[in-house]
Amino acid sequence: MSARAGVQKRVVFDFEIDFSNGGGLQGQEFRLDIEGDDIADMELADYIVNDMRLLMVGAVRIRNKRIIEEAHKRIA
């Protein structure tokens, strides 16, 4: 096994979601595994909305996005 076998690319970012019927949702220092070296803000926003099964989303803002390499830290 190579030294980099457990290392994976992740995107770390903050987000704000506004709902069209009022209210909102925020996340800070949120991390997601990604394939490749980058992910577009729109693709990231779509992923969050779809994965969380959010409805009536008015706007999504992605902030402070950066790509990191990090080994998995799974708890057995």
C-alpha cells in the first residue's frame, strides 16, 4: 500500500442557504469528499441541496472554499 493510499481530496467551505418561504441554513467548515482537484460552486450548491433533500431553496452562497488533501479519519 502506498503512503498516499488513504489520502483523499476534500472541499472545505462555508455555506448559506435562504429558503423562499423564509428562514435559512448555515454551515461552517463543512467538508465533502470530491473526485478530482476542484468542484464548481454551482455543483457544490446542487450537491448540498439534493443530498439534504431541501425544498423551496431560494439562494445558496458558497464562501471560503478550499481544496485539501486529508486521510480518512473513520471511527471503527
